[in-house]
Amino acid sequence: MNKKLELIKAEALREIESSKDENSLNKIYKKHFKELSSIFSQMGTLSPEEKKVIGVKANEIKQAITISFENKKKNFTKKDKTNSEFFDITIPGKKTKVGHLHPITQAINEAENIFRGMGFSIVEGPELEDEWHNFDALNFPEDHPAREMQDTFFVKNEPKKRLLMRTHTSPVQIRYMLDNKPPYRIIVPGRVFRNEATDASHEVNFHQIEGLMVDKEISVANFKAVIEEFCREFFNRDVKIRLRPSFFPFTEPSFEVDMSCSECKGKGCSLCSQTGWLEILGAGIVHPSVFKNSGVDPKKWQGFAFGLGWDRWVMLKYKINDIRLFYNGDLRFLNQF
Ligand code: FA5
């Protein structure tokens, strides 16, 4: 039995040492462990003295084989790890898909840069507005049909302070003037909401960029200069615009600005309702009542305000023939920007 044990030890250590991979190592260990187990099971046939000697020896051999097995196994694991950490830097990388800003937002950023260049600051206001800021302070008399020009989503029907989704960005004029002293030169980009039927140029949810410039000697000529400069920079060319007299309760005089339709070049199409012109902004000289409601002395200060229908500007720039493309989430359209 002594000889057999010596043989198992020598063979096991040699085979473990020369094993090539973890799989064959495990097999070798199992095989010799089985042989040792059969020696242990035969110990009952030995005399007490022999049992003592053989028992000690068998245990020493079992320990030696196990240590050698563990060391070899560690070696393999280390090698495997090194192999898996290796990577081939010459393999072309996988491109990660990243999103991008919505075309309307990209264009708002562009507009902000142009207006900043003309000394305007960027101001924001709440989309959930109250009736006073959205209508009353802007000189819309209660029950006046002018309120109906902007079909409104009322949110909470409280008699004293009715809440609504703002129908335009003009209420931010009031908020800003109440909080700041003139002169002013601000723009207010933002989302607005109107409860109206949609078509190629009308949405229920669209964007406007409000503008307000107030100082001691401001006239319509300043307005024209600012808008023409903005058009030139935004469209990167001279564009044809026209001013039409209009009505807004918060400006006097008021006018609407149209731009020659880029889709049909002024001939008439579904985008411009066959007129050849697309209305792109409303504007006017700030009404004295609006100044009074905002704590500004109309005898000392004067200025103009305007509201760009931003979606239509972006449509003109990129020759987009339907406003609904901005909002239906079609990636074939959005990924072109
Ligand atoms: C206003 O909203 C005024 N607050 C603009 C203003 C500001 C006038 C300051 C004077 C001084 P209006 O309702 O016309 O005005 O809307 C302004 C622009 O928004 C329009 O010229 C048009 O380009 C755009 N617009 C109006 N309704 C829609 C709609 N449903 N979908 C997309 N664009 C629209």
C-alpha cells in the first residue's frame, strides 16, 4: 500500500504539472482522488500500527496533490483573464446611436444667438398661465371678441384666477416689465397652445418667439430694422416681407408681417392657403395701457413688441410643407436635422 501511495503521488504531480488546460486538470485531479479514496476504504484491513503509518502518509499525499492542483488552476484562471482583457484596437468601433435636438429647438438656439448679437437677452415664462397675464393685463377687455381670436385651453375654472395654457408668449412681457426697470431688449422663446383645427400651417401646440424693445425713442423704423436684420441672418439671404395693418389689443398701431411663401415662390399653394404669402409674425407699438398695467410710465417710455410664429419660420427656412411633421415623431423626418 505504501508503494501504491508513492506511485499515485508521483503520477498525480507529474500529470498535474503537464496538464494543458483547466478541463484536463480537473479530470486528472478527479482520477487520482478516486484512487486515494479507494486506499482509504481499504484501511479497515490493516493492523492498528500499519493504519497509523499509512493513514498519515495518505493524508500527506492528498494534501500535496490538492496544493499542486490549486496552484495549477490559479495559473489557468490568470491566463484566461489576460486573454479576455486583450482587445484588438484595429477592429472598427461600433457606432453608438445618439439623439439630437428637435429641429424647432435647434432653430430657437440659432435665433437666440442672432438676437443676442443685437443686444437682446433671453427670458422665459410659464406655459401654465393665469387669465390676467394672458389677457387682462394685455388690454383684452373682458368679453371682447379679441379673446376669441385665440381659442383657449382653460385648465381650472376658478372665477377669480382662471388658469389656462398660454395662447401666446406675450404674457411674459407683463411679467418681465413688472419685475424689471426699463429700458428693455428681450426675446422670449416658448411653447404656446390653442384649441383650433389643425392643417398644414396650424397646430394646437406650436412655438413663438416674443420680442420687446423699450427705450426713450423707439419707432416702427427700429422694428423694421431689427426684423429685416434677423431675417437676413436667419435665412442667410434677403427675403421678401410685407407689413399689413392689423389689430392686437396690446399694441397701437398693430401690424402683421408676411413673408413670400418659399414652397410656391408666391404663386399660391396649400401651405399659404393659395395667397402666396405666409403670416409669420404679429407686432406693434406697445399700448400705453400695457405699460400702465406693468408699472411703466407710458409718457417716458415707448417701444415695440412682436411675436414670431416660430414653427412657420422653420418651415420657411427648410421648405417644410406641413407643420404637423414637427410633432408626429416620424424619425425619417426628424433625423434629417
Ligand atoms: C399673437 O399671438 C401675438 N401675441 C403676437 C404679438 C406679439 C403681436 C407682440 C403684437 C405684439 P397671433 O395670434 O397672430 O399673434 O400669432 C402670432 C403668430 O403665431 C402668427 O403670425 C403665426 O405665424 C403663428 N400662429 C398662430 N396660430 C398658429 C397655429 N395654430 N399654428 C402655428 N402657428 C400659429
